[in-house]
Amino acid sequence: MNKPELLVTPKSVSHVEALLEAGADAFLIGEEKFGLRLAGEFTLEDVKTITTLVHAAGKKVYVAMNAIFHNDRVPLLAPYMKAIDEIGVDAIYFGDPAVVMTKRELDSKTPLHWDAETIATNWFQANYWGKRGATRAYLARELGVEEIIEIKENADVEIEVQVHGMTCMFQSKRPLLGNYFLYQGKAMEVENRKEARNMFLYDKERGNKYPIYEDYNGTHIYSPADMCIIDELEELFEANIDVFRIEGVLHEEAYIVTVVEQYRKAIDAYFENEDTYIDMKEELVEAIEAIQPALRPMDTGFFFKETVY
């Protein structure tokens, strides 16, 4: 049994430095033009700086190219991937076969990690992309723990699951917010929309507020609660899940640092002594609850099929 990699989506170069101190093992970065729902925007120069910093610490850097590309953006893939290859990152996350074809054309040596959001729901898909160059599959957040374990038992690639943070429940390539404001005769700047934290869809019946923002890739609507399974990790440990992801999107840097610290404690405690982890569960949860934003309750997502939205 190996310790799972603790992967996080950071918000800035300085944030990466803090997260290294907090115990993160790997970082997923990139830019909006190529990657979906990143916590921060990172230029190629930023990627180079972060890769040097993270590799010096013996950790890993991944770049997101997991958007779904229209014809006009496909020619941009090869130059970007070539630059990523030259920097020497550890892998590229993808969802669109255009990335696989680009890798073949360039004879790129950078590994691929399959990240197809809601359709990553069985081991046949994971192994299909494994035969086409992927070495890891990031599973859909809608899966329950039994499904996750079954996939891991039958997958020929590494398996990654989300353990904390917001989950995207809807995406449209259309600028729904912009169209709505235009209909009202108002203008709305789309750029940096995800930096504004005052946009919600309100469900009066359930009393839920769904964060919503618009960017280059369209409109994104998020869950009303944050997934948190820090006290429910035993089955994932026993199943030998390869990667635990903490999603940093729409959260403050300090919050993400604290969450990473707690999951680092949980992982290390379990692999030192399972009873130590069991004994400290309440302490771990309380540390996160103490900093949890008032508008963001925590639940276990679909881990036990409790979430309803």
C-alpha cells in the first residue's frame, strides 16, 4: 500500500510556495484558454517558474489542457504543448482527443492524464485511454465509494479522486450570464468573472446558493456545498487510490493552505498507524470547519450518494 499523491489546484506562484510548505505533493496549473475551471491563471513563464520551484522540492507539476476545443483553437495546441514539453512538466491533463493527436504529431514525451469530467465513470473508459497514452484517470465526482473502488480494482492506469472542495455541476459553452444581462439591457464584463464572488443562483425551495461564473470556456455552475471526506478516507486508502485532489477554485489561498495541511496530517497519520488517524478525525474536521465560509456548508458529495442537486 502506497501513500496517495496529494494534488492541489493553486491560485498563484506564491501560493504554490505556501502549499509546498503545507505538504502538497503535486500541482495542477495552466491557463483558461486551454484548461477548465482552474483556481488561478498561469502563463508559460509562470509554469516555468513553478516547475523549477516544485521540482527542486522533489514534487510534481501538471498542466491542464482539459478544455473541449473548437476548430479555431486546435491550431494553438501544438505550440502550447511544445512549450510545455520544453519546460519539462510531469504530465498534461486532457479530455479532448485532439490533445492525444497533437501529442502523437509532436512525438511529445510528456505523459497524459485523462480528465473528462462527468463521463469518467467506468474502467473500460480509463483503460481505453490508457491504451492511447494516458497513465492516469481522474474520476467523475458523481461516483460513490463502491464504484470508485470497483474501477480501481479493474483499471490499468492510476486513479485520481476529489476529496475536498467545490464540484462543478453544470457547464455550458454559451455565455449564459452575459446573455441574461444583455436581455436586461445591461453590460457585463466576462473577463475575470470568477474573481467576483457575488454571483449565485438561488434555490429558494432548498435555501441553496450555487456559485456561478463565466469565462473563456463558457458558464460554470458549482455545488452549494463543499465536498469534505477527510474523516472518511479509510476505504480509499485500503483501495490504494493513487491520487487525492483538493480543488482550490473559488476559495481563498489561506483556506486552501489549511485544508492541505489537514489532509497531509490525515495521510501521514494513517500510514504511520491507522488508529492514530481514527483518533484524530474529529480534530481534522474541526480545523476545517473553523475556517469554512459561512455560505459553504460541507458534505461528502456523492461519496455515499447523499448529495441531492
